[in-house]
Amino acid sequence: MAICACCEDFDGGHTRKTIFAYLCGALIAIGWWLFIDGAVMGPRTDADWGITTGNSTVQWAYYFPGVIGNVAGIFFCSLNMNNVNGDSSDSDCVKMFTKVLYFSLLAIIFAAPLFSIWILITYAIGAKFVWPGIAILLQNLLIMAGSLTFRFVCVPE
């Protein structure tokens, strides 16, 4: 018996993958929403809050880890796992290229939050209001979680 009427037509595995696909998309969307919130609140000066931030614009380096992590996550989810495992009938060159690409994209996905920690530390030095740096870190952690969850749960083998 299904919990809701919308799930009655699906078998158990398909429903799980559908729910996780929506969850992964929501994680990435929430991450970008947090970045936009941090970008809007960063240059704000409010006498009631008693804060003054130094940056009046969002620099390109603040966008960089989120964009690179997002693109790497899309490419990572697009890789054929049969080539990575060596189970396909493709040539050895294609299999080796896929393995190198798999490792490189995984390294980029994990490097994006590390780069955002560097931005957070740089932004927090001398600032009274560090929400923009925290927003960038949360954005990249959510992009990483969404990409990895989608790859290992939703994408068929």
C-alpha cells in the first residue's frame, strides 16, 4: 500500500530514485539560493545591526567554486560507470580516459568546498558580518552533497 496516491504506479526502486533525484535538485537549488542571499547581504550596511562590510560588490572569486563544482558535478553524473569499472567493450584508451576524468572530476567536486573555506577565512578577517562567506561554504557543501548523492543513488549502472 502506497503512502500517497502519486506513488501507487511506481515500484519501490523507481520511487526511491525519483525522490532522491528531487532531493538532489533541491539541495543544489538551496545552495545557489544561499549564495544569492549572501551576495545580497554582503555589501549591506545597516545602522540598526551595527555592521559595515568592506566589499560593495561580489568578486568573481566568490562565484568560482560554486560554478566549477556545479559543472564538475554535472559531468561527473554523466560518466558511464561501465567504462570506469572496465566492464564495457570500448577500447582501453577510452576506459583510461574515463578513469582519469572520473578521478579529476571527483577531485574538483571535493576541492570546491575547500576553496570556499579559503574564501570564508579571507572574508572573515576583520569583518563583523561573515554571512556571505558562510553562505559560499554552505553552497558548495550542498552542491557536493547533491552531486554525489545523485551519482551514487539515482544514476542507473
